[in-house]
Amino acid sequence: MKNNKIIQFAQALILLPIMSVSGSVGNLSEPYTDIDKASPTVFLQKQNNKAFNLFAFNQAIDEEAQIRQLKADAIDAYFQERGMPLAGFGMKMVLESEKNNLDWRLLPAIAVRESTGGKFECKRVENNPFGWGSCKINFSSNEEAIETVALNLGGNNPNTARYYVNKTTEQILRAYNPPHIVRNYVPQVIKIMNTIGDLEVTIPSST
């Protein structure tokens, strides 16, 4: 009988810590329940942040596209008002200027100075309204001419980069047509650029 009581007492001692641990585990599970309850709010907040960021991104893209279109329209309007054949190439000039980090007004202004916007382009070659290569270089289209001239003026052609890379607009023009060849070339082109529009273009306010 004494042995049975001793065994029962020992079993009671073993059960007590087990119950104690079990209670502790139950308490530890409570914070997880709280997190689970809060998770829909956290999820919604994250979704709202994503939506806001996407909206801001789309808005920035939309504004960039609008400004790009305003620049193209300004170029085409200048050409159209003067009956110049390059009307309609405004967007192409803007896009190539962006690719090569050029003032968006530079290409159209050079084309106006060199060939009156395509009216009097090089006679010995085709599709060269910029007078590129002293009117000795032929292009398959005006688009190709725009791409080529923009690439070179932006300093992105290894063969001509030494003349144009990391240059200001005025320095590019001096290299394109040095003052000892055409004395007032730089101010003439810059005047045309300013007539086409301002360097910084902003979206007009709707109010």
C-alpha cells in the first residue's frame, strides 16, 4: 500500500509541470491571435500603399507624355505656320532628342537654319534637311536623318564623339558649324530655338 501511495504521489509531481507548460503555451498563443485579427488592416494598408504608388507612377508617366506631346506640337506648329515640309516630324525629333540628351528645340532649329525646314534641303543627296556632312551624306528617310544627327550631336557616335560629347548647346553648334565658317550661326540657331518655345515646358493649368 505504501508503495502505491508513493507511485501516485510521484505521478502527481510529474503532471504538475506538464500542466504548467501547457498553460504557458496557451498564453503564448494569444499574441498570434491578435496578429491574425489585425492582419486584414495591415493587408489593406499595404494594398492602399501599392495603389497610391501605382497612381503616382502612372500620373508621372502621363505628365511626361503630355509634356512630350506639347513639345512635338510646338515644333509641328512652327513648321506648319511657315509651310515647311518637316511638319509632322515633331514627335520624332523630340524622342531622338530625349534619347541623346539634347535640347528638344535643337534639331528643328538646325533644320530651319540649314534648309528652311526641308524646303531647300541638300540637292546632291536625298533626305538631308540638316546639311549633315556638308550635304554629301544621303539618308533613306527623314527619320533616319533625324536619328543620325541626334546620335552624333549627343556625342553617342564614337567617330564624332570628340566634337560633341559633354557639350552645351552652344558648344555643339560651334562644333557643328564653326564661327569662322558661318559667323553668326550660333545666335541664329538659338533665336530659332527660342521662337519654337521655351526650354522648360509645363502642362497648362486647367483653372
